[in-house]
Amino acid sequence: MTDKRDNMATSTPVGNQWLRGLYRRKDALWLAIWLGGLLTLWVWNMFFLNTPALWRIQKAFFNSLLTGSMVVVLAVGLGWITGVMLHMLERGEWKGVYFVASFLTNLLRSIPQIIVVLIGYIALTILLAREVIHSSFMQLLWIASTIAVAVFLEVADTVRARIEYFRTLDFVDAMLCCGISESRIINIEILWRNSRSHLLHKMIALFGVSTFLQCSIDFIISVGLSTDVSLSNFPLTLGSLLARLDSKQDILAVSNLFSDPGYLPVLFVRHLQGLSVAFCIVFTLLCIYNIANGYVRRHRIA
Amino acid sequence: MNERRYNIHIAAGGRELVAIDDFRLTESSLTVLLGESGIGKSLIARAIAGLLDPDELDVQIDSRPYTEYLKRQETLEIRRDGFFVFQEPSSHLNPLMKLREQLDEGSLAAAPDDKQFLGRLWRDATESQIRNILEVYPKPYRPSGGEKQRILAAMAFKKISTLDDAAPGTLFVFDEPTGNLDDKLRNEFLDLLAENMKNRRITVLLITHDYSLIGRLTRSYQAIAKRIVFEELVLHRGKLGLRRFEPEEYLSWLEERRAATRAPVKRESVVTLKSGPRVFGRTLIFSSDPNGQRQVPFEVRRGSLTYLKAPSGTGKTTVVKMMMGLVKPEHMSMSLGDATYTEHTPRRTWQKQVWGRRMTMVFQHADEALNQNAKVRDVFAGLPSSRFHNDDTLRQALSEFFDLESDFLEKPVKHLSGGQKQRLNLLRCLTLETDLVIMDEPLNGLDFSTAVKVLKQIEERLQAGRSVLVISHNEEIFDALVPSENVYYLTASV
């Protein structure tokens, strides 16, 4: 048997095996496509985009990536704590507290996410106007926190669903009977050891949602939030960069193709800022959608 | 008698599942294959019977590809004339056909009437009751596990009856055929098997981890006694091997235990459960005689081994789960030390006072009782008053039950055999210093030597003044170990 495997290994080049493995793992494949696409765009822009615009795109991309990552971390933390707390309250004896907590979370759930984020931006505007917040990082952290508040219940729902599922299995009762604490069983045995793939899938999806929400809200507030604070006061993100006049003009240039198809090559050298940002957003959302789906299939997440 | 020898290697995804160099089957004999669960008994039997898929598994028999083995004349004969009773009967039955239709399907249609087999396997049922069972589909009107097992056994006996004078090559495999049967039905099945063997020269492979079959097989079937071979599949230092198991090894041990069992010294009660608790709409009655005439409170005394007996499905596991506060009864009164626990006792109280402190419980199925995604070390993490302060103390405790490889503590539970999981399941509770350990089928899936070690641990626990309550279908073993004063019988009434 060993010989047979060895023979197979020597008859198939390692590179081919790697590619076949990548093709089977759609999540890894789309991650590679995403990174490859962004790299190609960056190299192209290095040659054809002016330095200040390239710097803006890099900064906007980095800020969006940082915000998305912070959203994921904050949402998972909040969702984990909320999910476990609701579960404990439901099974405990303080039913009144559970109903209040449950009502509040359902109330939050009933508000459209975009409205929650908008309220967060309004609060940020006030803080900026009163000069409470200064640094870009703190502004990004505020934005991330706002988006996290809008989306963390999705994590809390996953956490509760996983706990409920494992409650039906013998191993939870078997551990309880051995005197192992319930919080250890929930946090370590159920959520850490048995739900990491579910939570990671949720994190990938949340990253996509956060990118979408950020871009949407940046576009909405591009009309201005107050006389003192405008989009230019906020840290540069992909959404805010796309909402700028020069980027919008780049996008509108695409319509030239209807009357002059020969304009196509010009698009890729003259209107790069707007097109690059639009590409970054759409391509990122597409890739994240496929990474999440591939991950679900590979890990058979129901 | 001729012996067939096989060299079997099975792997999947580069991971070796089974590798045995000299597996033997004696022709025209009943080979009883013993050994702990998950060690590879079923896989070996399936490989020999030609039932593995060469596209899914990497199989080699006698160092030749499995596809060649499948083309051998003897394999073709096994597949044509033999029969395989699967351990999990549901996997054998077609959910879209009634049981009656399946009993008459294919070559079984040529068999004489099956009334005699069915009548014996459903000894206490009337003809119309049997007919009703045969008219159901395996799904959704599912027959019980025991009923399905009996249907498959009836199919196998029907198939045997189609053979006029079977060639010695005809192989019949029974994989854990009595796992869901009580002692009476188990004996009926063995009687039928022995009668069929007496009349025909078939080769039978009976796979089991129930060592209490040995007593019946050696004592009751003189006509085929010379044709019964006991083999044990053992894993030693990661290598699988077959050893001839001498029934005397088990029987003399049993006799010794029986002789050593004394009437219990009356000590104070650890737990007393009043007879007549109600749960799931049924009243549960404890009695000190098998007929349920003398109703008594269910009592476990300090330093005693207590045995709770009842036919399958009566509610033994429900009783102990109720005692542990895991199942909420409609009515119950249990005293544990000075405290009384009723149906109104809040869960918090069980958690603070009982679980892992006063009582603990070994669950029946180790597969379900352990977190499959944990490592061996993690099974013992978080226990109250754990004696395992570091890896060395843990390894020392485990070494009594396992051939420890260097990376054993790092192994994921899901990669262990069924028997290894059961040992971990037991050991986790045995390390706790509780007054009472409840054990639901503690010998499930263990080989004989491990079962003896487990029973020794139980004995040490009893000597230390702690108590053990057992539920087990290994009646022969526990009847020998438990004094009759400590045996309780459970009946249920609506």
C-alpha cells in the first residue's frame, strides 16, 4: 500500500497536486483569487496611476480592511458574551431578567442595520465637532464598534444555536455529572472545540457585511452630516473614496463606452482611481461570498 | 478441519484502519471473534465477505489488490451462498419495503417456510403479533433495534435452510447479533444457530464483545462443541493480532468471582429512592424478586455494589438519569445522605451538591459521552478534586488501562477505538471521589482483560467505602459479582 501511494506521489508533480487540492477547496481557491486579483490591480496601478491617487487607494483599502477586521473581532466578542448570557438566563431562575434581555436584543434586531450604523455616524459627527475624538484610529474604532453593534446578534444566534444543539447530546450531561462547570462546557467544549468552524464562517460573512455596510453608509453620508463635519473629516475608506467627485467621474466615464467602444483601453489608464476602488469593493464582496460558501461546503456546516 | 488464513490491510485516505497478517477462519466451524469494540472486527469480516468498496478504501488481501480477491471463486461463493448480519440492522433493511417482503426477497424466496424461525425468535408473541411486525416498513413505523436484529437473524437462518448440504466454504457472518436482545432471546438465537450448525457444514463467524456468550456456548451445545473456536482480536503496542481465547480463562475467572462474593455487611444507606416514582407517564416499581412481588425502596448502601435489572426498554437508564437530576420526574423522593431530593429540587442544587461531588455517572455510549473533538488530556480537564496535577500523574493513571504511546495524551478522542473511548469514559468517573458512581453498561465494548481491570477498580472503590450502582446486560458477570441482596428488579406500569 505504501509503495502504491509512493508511486502515485512520484508520478504526479507536486505542483499539480497542490493545484488540484486548491481547486477542491473552493474557499482557499477564492481566497487565492481575491489576493491575486488585488495584487494584479496594485501592480497595474503602480505603472499607470499617479502616486497621490495610488497612496489614497492604499490607505482607503487598509482602513477598510482594518475596520472590517475590528468589526469581526468586536462582533464575535459581543455575540459570544450575549449568546452565552442569554442561554444562561433562559436556563436559570431569573426569568424576568431573561425576558428583558430577550426583549432588548429583539428590539435591536428589529432596527435595520443601516440605521444603527447611521446613528453611530451621527454620534461620531457630534464627537468630532466637539473634538472629543481626534485620531483616525479612534474614528475607525468607533465606526467598527457601531457596525459591530448592528451585526453581533448574528454571532449571538449562532452561539445559541450551537449550545442548544449540543445540549441534546449526551456528552454535555456526562460532563455535568462529573462536576465540570457549565461555563467550561459551554465556552470550551461546545463553542471552542466544536463550533470554531461555524464561528469562522460567521466571521467571514461578517467581514463581507461590514465592508458592504461601510461602503453604503459612506455613500449615504457623502452629502454631509453637518455644517462643521463632512466626509473629508472621516478617515479615508473605500466607500468614502468612491463617493468623492473625481472617483464618481471615473465611474461615469464608463458610459462613454456606449457611444465610443474604442474608449475602453483609455479607461484602464486614465480613470484608474474610481475604477480601482469600485473594483476593490465589488471584487472583495464577490470573493468573500464565495469564500464563505466554499468554507460551508468544505466543513459541511448546516 | 481446514483453516483459511488471510493477510488483510485496509487503509483510507492514507490512514491505516486495519492491518493483520494472519487472520484465520476454521472451515465448518463457529468462530467466535471476541475483542473490544472499534478494533476492526467488523471491517475484517466485511473484507473477507467481499463487501468493501475498493474505490472508497485501499484494501489488500494476501498482498494482492482487493479487486483480485473479489474475483476469487471462494469470494463469489460467499457472496452468492453466504449471508452477513450487520451490527447496525438498519443499514441492512430497505426502508421502502415491508419486512415481510424483505424476508422473501431474492434467494430467500426459495427457502422453506420461515414460521419456525420467527416463532422461536418471537417466543412470547402470538402469530398475529408477528404478522403485524412483518407488515411494517423499517421507516417510519420503525421496529425496535431488537426486532430488526431478529429479522436479520431469521433471514440468515432462512438462507441457511436453502442450502442442501452447504460446501464448507459457505460463510455466514453474524456481527454483534445479540447486542439488542435480552438473555432469553439471546439464548434462543444461539439455540437456533447451534441447530443449524449441527445439520450443515457451514462456516460461521460470530463477532461479539459480549464475553458472557462463552458460558452458554461451551455448556449448552455438546453436539457442536468441537466445532466452536474462540478467537480474540487484540491490539498490542499498535499492532493487531489474533489470539486463541480459551473459554476456561473466562469461566474459571467467573467461578472465582462467584465464590468470592459474600453476603453484604449492612452499612448505612448512601442513596434511597422510594419505590413508585413517576416519569414520562409511567410509574416505576422496584422489587427484590424477579417477579416484582416484593416491592421495596431502591437502596444503595455504603461500600456496596448494587445491580439494577430489567428487560430492555423498561426504563433503567431513565431511573438513573432521574437520580442524577438529568430527567425531570413527575414524582420522586430520593434521599442522599441527609438531604432529600424531589421533583421540585432545582437544577442548581444538583449542580452544587451532587454532580461530581456526591454522585457521578458513566454514560452508556462512550461515543456520545465524550467530546469527540477533544484530546485525551482534555477529557480530564475541569474535573473537581482531580488527582491529575500534571501529565505524569495522568499518564500513570492511564497506563493501567492503556498501552501508552508517547503522544497518547495529544490524540483526538475521535481517533480512538470504541474500547479505548469506553476506558476513558469509565476512568473519568472512577477518578472522582464521589460517594456513588452509577455505571450504565460499564463493560460495553471492552475486551476481557480490560473488563477484569475495570472490575478490579470497582472492587478497590468498594473497599474504600464508596458505592457503585450498575446497569448491565452482562447478567452472567454481574450475577456472579453482586450478592442477591443487592440486586433490584425494575418494572414499569402506566
